[in-house]
Amino acid sequence: MRQDDRQVLYQKKGVAISNVASSLLSRNAGDRIPPISFYEEEYGVSRGTIQNAFRYLKEAGAVELASHGHLGTYIEKIDYVKLQDCTLNKEILGIMPLPYSRTYEGFATAIYEQLKEYRFNMAYARGAVGRIQLVEAGTYQFAVCSQYAAENAMEKGREIEIVLNFGPGSFLSRHVLILGEGFSSGIQDGMRVAYDRDSLDQKGITENLIRGKKVQLVDIRVQQTLSAIMDGVIDAGVWNYDDIIENQTEGSFRVEELEDDEYNSRFSTAVIVIQKGNVPLERFLKKNIRKEYTLNILEKVRRQEMRPFY
């Protein structure tokens, strides 16, 4: 895009162009578009501004429209990359956990496969707290986290919302409690227990496990749980069971499954969250990311029937 074209996008009419282009990203060739009056009301601008926005998009080669009289206006051709060029956000950016397990690799692969027609990139970062804050701030358009982490953040007033839910087992198979050598069962008084304040899942499960117990919470990153137990730094910690079975981890520790009153499926359920009220993005994601297709790709990568790419 030329420099003068970029300047247009940051003017008042440029915001309208960006809004209309963003709304069209969730549509396909052959779709009927809403009347001009819909866009006037949706974006609070004049009819002429919306007409100019469509004219700009047509001249940029982003969309071709055909009027069918009283039947309305339909999309004849659509170029998603050129549409993205006409938005203030030139690229769709997502963020999810570090892909240290095949489940996370499979999830990332499925998202990339479904957004391959667009300019899209995924970043990876530990800690749901940070990922959610980056989406709320507008740095990333969407984040992948557990249903528990998303609902916990919303209860605390974070301006995000869940737009896609992939069901139990889609984030990980389950969490387990890892116990150090010499401990036979559960959390006991006097234990040193791993506690990562940035991991809403590990933090929430750990708080369930230690309720009514006198323990010492040790601030370490959740990814350091196994090494910290084997090095004798802590006595117990919550960890992702997928990592243990996939990497055939061995060491002087014990794996214990969690009881129903300590754990529920919200921790193992993957969701996608966006800024609250971003309707065009919600429509775009729901159009392009399909639950069954995502889970199918995820399972193929889990079973090593498909090579991950992300």
C-alpha cells in the first residue's frame, strides 16, 4: 500500500474504510451485504462516508459488488489480503501458550490451516494473565486460554469475551498433582508447593488443593515444576499430564490424579477470547475457525498422524 493510501486510513473516512473492510472479512463471494443504512447506524457516520468507503475498497481491488435491484447488493469477488490492507490492523495476530505439548502444537496447526488465506501470525507466551491483558489492550486480536482462565478474568472485570469453545480435553487432557520423593498421597501440612501467579489454571487448581492446609507456596514458573521437584526445591506442584506421557518423563516423583471436587473440565477446555464488543472480529473468527475441524487436526497431531506446522 502506498504511503498516501496509509494516510487516508488514519483520517475520519479512513476509519470508516477500515470498519467496512473488517466487516467484509467475515463474508464470502456470493453473500448479500447489508444496506448502506445498516453501516450508517453501525458506525455512526453519514451515508456518503459509507458510499466512499465502498468505492475505495472497490478501487483497491478488495471487493467487487453487483446490485440486483430490490434483491440487494451481492459480493461477486473478494480478496481477503487486500481487505486486510485496507484495515488499520494489517495483520490478524493471535497468542496462545508455548507449544511444549502435542496438544498445543495441534491447536496452533489447526488455526494456521484455517486462516491460511489471510495475513495471520500466532505468538506464544506463558501465563493466561499476560495473554488476556494483551488482548484487552488491543496488542493481539485474540488469545487461546482455558475456559477457567477466561471466566476467571471476566469475573474480575477484564473487558474480554469468549467467542469459541472447543470442549473438554481440547486445551490439555488433564492436570495432575506431582509429588516429590517420600510423599505418598495428596497435599500435606508443611509441604513446599509450586505457585505461579501468572498461570490462572495452575493457581486456581493449587488453591483448591491447599484449602485448609498449612503449606509454603513457592513462586516458580509452572514450566519449572518437574525440575524443581526433582531438584528438591519443592515437594508438590500441579502439572500438565500431556507433557509427562508425551516426553516419557522419568524421575523421582509420583503422579496423582485429581478428584472431582479439586478439578473440573473448565481447566481442560480451550477457548478463544477477544476484546469485548468487537463484533466484526467475532464474526470473522466464527466464520473461519470451526470446532470440529480444529479438533480433527488436533487429534491427528496428537496421534502423530500429521506433522505440526506453526
